[in-house]
Amino acid sequence: MCDSFVQIKTIKDTKTIPPELQIDARIVYHELKEVEITVQGIIEKVMSEGDSGLRELTEQFDHCRINDFIISNIDLDCAWRQTDVAFRNTVEQIVQTVRDFHSKQLEHSKCFSRNQSILGEIISPIESIAAYVPGGRASYPSSVIMTVIPAQIAGVKNILLITPPHSNGEVSKDVLAIAHYLGISKVVRAGGAQAIAAVAFGTESIPRVDKVVGPGNIYVTVAKRLLYGIIGIDSLAGPSEVVIIADEDCQPDWVALDLLAQAEHDPLSRAILFSTSDKVITQVHKAIQSELKSHPLPFVKAVPIYLFKVDNLLSAFEMTNKIAPEHLELCCTDYLRLLPLIRHAGAIFLGNGAPVALGDYGYGPNHVLPTMSGSRFSSPLSVRDFLKTSSYIFPQKGDPTLVYSRYASLAEREGFFFHRKSLLARISPP
């Protein structure tokens, strides 16, 4: 059973993901390769021409001519002053909530002793980063909060914000206002692959940074992929996605809204429901249809919404772990008891009162999350993304003969003559 965008099916075999939910790694690879040619040209133009190349590319892709890429501090201050009091109060509260959560992630240097020797790790912040805040279809002021605050808690000294301009050359006032409130003094009106290249190499007006974080479109993703090694990156973002597991304890109208909210993100978004109840699936389907009659949004109707019937909750959890979604809602009985069954998910929302939108706008955890099954091997953006570790060893005086001899014998087996000699020299110093 289905209509133009809602597909309703029953899953019997949970050993494999239904074809419509599978992400074919080969297809993704080839799609990225196709974009690579364009992005390589963009990168090389910015690398060789600096500001003039960036200006030309901005005119080509964003349809505006930019004279000054760096937005003045006066404009940042005005943006904050011109916002309404309610917005400012909301921002202040969200910033505090997000800061409270992320402050618990801060790690410190550590050391321990072994046989009187001292071993340890020095944990220090990255010196400079760029936070990419998407634009285009909409502005995302919440992304300023999510990318900047963890960096500030980590102790990053130089934080640059990059965000695409509108066709009139302006940048979202809300983005500028929050940047000002957070103390960011350097905001660059540039986006896409060209902005990533600019902060990777530096231009006449834009400084080079050590790492870039934040989600963007496929051109941003490919640019980050190509430039990794020249510049650090957080992750490679893909289309947004949600999985909802629901039984008869759920609120079907709320589930429908959460699926539709996901569909608002992007034409390539994925919104998936696994339910043990035919009744719930029918009610959710009716609620979706009702919402779109009251609020007809052609863009949302372009996104397929999948409603799957499963035999039991364990089957739903098994399928979810195979999908490894960006967002997961558990609107079912005993969700706390079942929570340990989840191995792969970027962010998990527990109970009927926890929609994904709660996390999107700053309930505490970060909303920059792994997508396209990335939660199998990566994590949400955190303070740890802005820290780096240097290990150290401090061998103490004593009788190192046995230890050094062991290492020297291994160096000899690997064919490293001077490694061996360097170790043996410590046994009988001059």
C-alpha cells in the first residue's frame, strides 16, 4: 500500500535491509567521483588566484559580487542589537544549555608511572578552526551554536565562521547575531567548495586554519574529502535521516509530525518508521495526509516516507542497527530497557516527548551528526573534535639493558640499522 510519497510495507526478513533503504556504497562512491572533477577545478582556482578566484566563483555559484569577504564587527554588533528581545533570550538560554552539556566532554592531560619511568599524554586544543554554517535553502543559526561552542570549550584561540551569501550578497542576520553573541569577530561570506578551499590554503583576506567543521552540500563534502590532510575535517555529511521505532504506546500524530519534519530538510532526506502495529501505521499515514492537506508543501512531498510493519521490537532494533541512522526516536514500551540494543545511531531520542527537533535546536547534545550509516564508525561533533593529543615518554635512570636490547632486536628484524644502534647506544653511554 502506498501513495505518491508514503510507502507502507511489511518486513519479514530482518537479515537484510529492504532495497529502498539500502545505501549502495558503489553508487555513493561514483556520485562523489563525478562531483570531484568540478570540485578539483574550484579548489585549484582558489589555491592559485586567492581572493579574485573566490570572488569569481562566488559570483558564479551564489549569483552575487562580493567586495569584502570579511563582515565587519560593526555589522555583527548591529545584527545582534537589531534582533528582538525574545530571540536574544532564546539564544542566551540555548547557548547556556549547549555549553553545560559540552563542558562535560572536556578532557585533560594525564600521566602514569611504570617501573619508575613516566608515560603520558598532553591534551591541547587545535589553534585555529573554521565553522561552516550552511545557507542556500534556509539559514541555520543553530549551527553556529553547535559548531562554535565545543571549539570554545576546547580552548581554540582562533575561530572563523564561513557561511554562503544570499543572491543579494547579504548573510542571515540571525547567523551574524549569534556569531556576535558568541564573540566571533571574523565571519566570512563565502560558501561551497570554494570556501573550504579558501580556509585550507588561505587567501589575501581569509586566514588559513587547521581544521574545518560543520555540514554542507555535496560540494562541501567532496572538498573536505579532497583537502583532508592539508586541513583537518570533522566528518563527511550526507542527507539527513530519521528512524522511528513505535508501538501502540506512541502518539501517532506526533510520529507523523516527526517524519514530516525530517522530510523538510532535503529532497534526499530519509524518514523511516518501524512499528509492530498495523493500527499505528494506519493512524500515522492518515495524520501525514491530514497535515499536508492543511499545510501543502510540494517540497516535502518529494521525500519518500517509509512505514514498515515488523513482527516485534527486536526486529525493529535489528533493522535500525543495519541502517545506523543519524537520528533515532524510540516511541515504544520499555525504551530504557531496550536502549542497550542500539549499537549504531548518531543521536537517540527517548519517549514520546523527545522529538528530533528538540535536539536540532539545542537541548544539549550536538546536532552535527554522522549520516549515511556513518554512526557505525563515527560520533556526533564534540569538544573532542577540537582537541589533539601528544604522547610522551620519560625513561628514568636504572638498568635499561634488557628493555633496550629487546627493542634493538626488533629494529634489527625490521632492517633498521640506525634504529638498533640508537637503542644500543643508551645501554653503554660514553
